[in-house]
Amino acid sequence: MFNSYESLHKDLIELIKLKSDPIGIKLFEEVRSDLPYINKNLALCQIMKLASIYGKTVGISAENVDACVIGTYILGFKELPDNYYRKWVTLRKMPEEIAKSVIANIHTLPMGKYKSGVLAPLKKFDELHLNPDGIIMMANSAQAYLLLVGYFDSQGIKPKSDFNGHAACEIVATVINGRSPWLTIPCGGARGLAEAQDDELWVGMRVEDLRAAMGRLKSVGSKYPPPVYQILMMEPIPEHSLTLLVGRT
């Protein structure tokens, strides 16, 4: 039994005004033959953006999402190459112990549990007749604020987050593992490969958490941009140079 997602997708676009589609991800424990796999080997962050910006439904497996080995590692599709940390030592001049720590602190899904998956705009999960395991939104700081404050004010529970500057796609694993909502900053790979923008943040939520957040925002009439600009209700400051320029006297 799946829930309808078109109305939730519509609310996100109308109230939060995301610049690209919210996306859902669903993972499967077997390689499914009915998924629209792409004939390219891309990074997970690229496929996330492909689904979000172009509105694509994309099937993933270990064969087509391994361009960045961190993505397949996070999904539990493939182990990292042997001595992978040595790349960070030699190419990024990182001390060996720090390189090992960076990798050890990446959030991942259990290795081998999942074999395939699908990423798509949230509304397309109605057509797929599936419930996504998690929902990811590309937002600016004000949009992220609304999503998170909507959740906090509806549940009284603080959002969760930590930081790995080289594995932003771990947001897929954290949300599926129940760490929701999750806020992260796009990593260098996401900026270089998936064109993450300067002001972009990624927010991940489970379906039920997002529904609670949006219900709260709708109930109190909150939307983007947040109505916090007091200057709109104040007369211009008489001494300001702009006031002298535009005023009648």
C-alpha cells in the first residue's frame, strides 16, 4: 500500500519554493529488472541532481552509480577499493590517521543489503506505486530553516546532523537509517560533479517527518520567504541618504 505523493510535492514547491524537485529514493534488496537504469556510470550526487533538476526517474545499481566510489560505498553496493585512504594521503596530502578517520566516519548502509534502487521526483512515486525510503531536498538556508522549524515545532525534537566534507551523499544513508531530519552541506565532489551551488544545502527527511513539518507550516501560514522583514512595516529612516534621495523634502 503506498501513499499519494503528488500533493506533498506540490506543497513543497508552493510553500518552500524549491528551485528543483524534491526527490525520493527507494532501495531494493534485489537487482530489479523493471527499473529505468541509465547507460552511464555516474556519481550518486549526479544522479540525485539529475532526478531533481531534470525530473528524471533513474534506476541505480552497482554498475551505474560507481563513478564516485564513495556513493556505492554509502549505498552498501560495493566496498571501497583496498587502501582507498591512501589516495587522500597522496593526492590531498592528508595525514594517514586523519584519512582513515575521514572514511571511518562516513555514514553508510549495511554492505550487501541493497542491490538496486530508484531516485525520482517525489510526485512520480505515485506512478511507481512505491513509498520512498527517504526524501531529499536541495534548498537555500531560509528554505532549510522553514523545513526544519516546521519539523521541530510539530514534534519538539531537534533535527540531526554532523559533517563530512567529502561525503555529502551520506544523507541517503542517514535518513534511511532513521536519522531524520538530516541537514548537510554539499561536498567538493557534489560541487564539482553535480553543480551544487554556493548557497545550497541538502535536507533529508523520512516521509512521516516531512508530512509533519509541512502540516505545521500550513497550519500557521508559514511559507518562503519567511515573513521576518520588519522594515516593510517601518517608515524610512529620515537621516538615511536613500530617504533624502527618494523623499518629497
